[in-house]
Amino acid sequence: MRWHTLQYWFFVGFLLAYLFGVIRYSIKYMSVDISLNERSHHLFKVLVERYIADGQPVGSRTLARDAQLDISSATIRNVMADLEDLGLIISPHTSAGRVPTEAGYRFFVDQVVTYRDLSTSDIREMESSLEKDDDVDALLGKTSRILSGLTKLAGLVMIPITEKRALRQVEFLSLSENRVLVILVTNDREVENRIIKTDRVYGQAELTQAANYLSSAFAGRDIEALKEGLIAEMQVARAELDQLMGLVMDISQKAFPARAGNKDYVLAGQTNLMDINELSDIEHLRNLFDAFAQKGEILHLLEQSISANGVQIFIGEESGNKAFDHCSIVTSTYTDRHRTLGVLGVIGPTRMEYERVIPIVDLTAKMLSTALNSTN
């Protein structure tokens, strides 16, 4: 079934699901085991929402006005003092108001936040952006831009994990000018052809001998591990196989290249973070953009999310990397019909609109899954 049919029913189904509140988010996190009474729970919720909205420490007078409870300012101050003792809020040294701590944000996400239904226009924007792309790279790029555009944060999509390919048979055919046609038969009789350029000219007899060796010695084994196996074989029988192994290694390095796509991601909107006060410190921005450039730490976080069900959130120091100490990372997995392909998400300040960002990440993952399935 093509995407233009799938996308209509997909859109209708998700719109109804959000309108009737049947979608829920399963969030993996480091839980904060705290119980609040109804009044404290409400005041904490109002405080965090007010701070997320304007970024200013929240005083008792502001909290009393926003909470709309018939209680005295003294009572509110007592509740705030209790919340501070629990480690959920803190008073910055420059202000008498309070702001949430990382533990406070964790508790807020865990037990307090009320998810905001996505608007019809947001859903239509997501649906139309992924509507006609059959190319996987284009879908990933558009998805990262959707995440960035809707959240005003940095959006990222991990490039899909490639399925392991088992070698069934290999053939090498000599062409002109140091070129060799490589014919790979993998998995269930899938055939892949590529032309490579070798370091020297090889005769057809040599190529046939090398192909026969690979087919007999490595049939049924994962192609990504094939070169490691060749190196091990050379160490065992270097003397008698040196000439043949030289030929095999020369061709195999080119015929079975490493797949960088397993260790990469598409990033969009990172400059949005420069406009956020909490992240605007030059040194912090430098560390953050260095992490984006080096990719390893972010990929490590994304790989931790591969096995998570639903949405996963890292708040501040939970990421384990100082570059993200003032950031929250919200991720969700995307899939094909049978397995997890990768992870997508957003990076922003700990003071982010969790009630809106979490549904956006969750729905985007489901839409990308459907779009990728429709291309198969």
C-alpha cells in the first residue's frame, strides 16, 4: 500500500487518538520517590509551569495568584519551604523566588505533568512534511527539521541500524583498468553488485580463487565481521596463504566497506539553543557544539534508548556528560514492522515544555515508522 493511502488513515487515527486521550507515554527514567499532598502537588505544578513559561524565579505572591487557592501567603511560603527541603525546588542566591531542581523536573515529568494535545495544525504539518518522500535520507532529514521546527529546539534522528547481512556467495569478475565487478549474494538470495578499483591488476583466475575461498570459508557469516575473520585467518596460516590472503584482503577492504550509517545521526536546529538564556554561556555552548561535532556521546545516549519502550528522558546530569548538564534530552524509538530501527529526539534546556515536547517526539517517531514502512 502506498504512502498517499496510508497517510490519510494514519492522520485520522492519530487525530482521533489525541482528541480522545487514548495515547499514553511510557517514560523510562531515574524515578524520584516522593509523595505530596494535594495542595503541595498543585502548588508545585503551578510553580514549575510558571518557571517553564517565563524563566523567572517564582515568588510566593506570584504563586498565590496563579494557583488560585484560598490560602494565605504564609501557608504558601511554608509549602515552598517543604518543597525545598525535599530537594524539588531551590532559591537562587540572587532572588527570593524558587526554581525547580533537576530532581524537581524529574518528579514533574514522573508524577505531575499533564500532556498537551497537539494542535490539528501541528499534526497536519508533520503529516504533510513526510507525505511524499520515498527516499530514506530525505525522510530522516525532514524528520529532524520537523522536530526542531515544532519544538524550537535541536532535533536529531539516528540513522537506521542496518540489518546484518549474511554472506551466501561472492563472485569477482575482472574488468579493465584495475576494476573488479563484485557480485554478493546475501541473506535470502539478495543480490548486490558493485564495481571497485584494486591496487593492481588481477587475472580472472586469481579473482576466482579468492571468491571461492571467501564463499567456502565465510558463507553464512555476518559480512560486517568478515574482515576481522580474515585477519584472524592470516595470523593462523600466514605462511602458506600469504599470497592468496593479500589478494583477498585487498579486494575485501573495498568490497565490504564499513557502514558508517550505523554510527551517525541527522541534526537540525542546533542554533536554536543559542537563543536560550540557560544555555547562552559561551563556554557551555562551546562544549555543547563540540559534543554535536564529535557525535560519540550523543550516539551513546541514543543507543541507551534503543531498548526503551516509549519515550525516554535524560535530565541534566542523568546524561553522564557535562556538556548536557543544563539540558534535557527527550527520545523515542522508531521501528519497521518487526524491529527497532533507531532513535529520534530533541535536545533543549531542562526548562523545556515537557507537556508539549513529549507528545511531539512520540508522534513523530510513529509517523517516521509509518513512512519508512511504506517505502518497503
